[in-house]
Amino acid sequence: MVRKMKIIKVSSFFWPVKGGMEGHLYYEGKELIKSGHDLQILTSDSSRNGKIKKKFSLVDGIAVTRFPT
């Protein structure tokens, strides 16, 4: 029996910002969701070139919360 985990990951950036860590978190997150786990990403509202206005979103089942930077 696989236990359902509640997982939080913290990163400076996340989708739609593109980069190695952002891609890793996205694809790993999709697999964790597919396995039945809950995943939340805590990240900045920075897009490297400005601010992302939406502070909470679901990205392919991954809950993303953005904080002011």
C-alpha cells in the first residue's frame, strides 16, 4: 500500500518561468500527482522580467502559491 504524502517544495521560480530547476519541479510534480500525492510549490511572484499577478494557481494539478519579492 502506498501512503499519500503532502509535499511542499520551495523554489525561487516556477512555471511559466523557464529553466532547469523549474522544469525539474514541474515534471517531478506531475509524477508525484499521478502517484496520488498532494504537492504544493511555494515560489516568488517574479518572472525575472516583472511580476506574475496571479498569486495562486493550479498547474496540471500542482498547487502553486506565489509570494511578493
